[in-house]
Amino acid sequence: MKKFSCTRSIGEEIYYATLIAEDETQAREMAVAEVNQKWQKNGGRPREWSLRVLEPEVDGPARVLDCGYHEA
């Protein structure tokens, strides 16, 4: 498992999620699902998210650690 930082911008809003996932595909899907659940479909599509690995090896299970948004 890896710890990821995920971001997506829509106009002046930046959505972010910090999560633990198996790979980039799972990380993007988890970020989309979490944002859609909290902010009514603002998660977009997985390919619209930028990812960065924060820690290459962490203990599972896959989970969202933090999620939010702010204006640019």
C-alpha cells in the first residue's frame, strides 16, 4: 500500500484527498468517490486528478485519511 496526496481543481476550487491505496488507479477512484459523496458530484473523472506518492510503503487497509476543498 502507498499513501497518496490527490488534487483536482475546478475553476477556483481545489479538492484534495489524502489516502492509502494499492495503486494510482485505486487512489483516483477513491478520491472521486469521497468527493462525490461529500460535495455532490464534484469529483469528476479519475483522470482529472493529480497524484503524488507521500509514502511508498504503508500498512493497509485502503482508506481515506482526509478530504476537503478550498478556494484558490
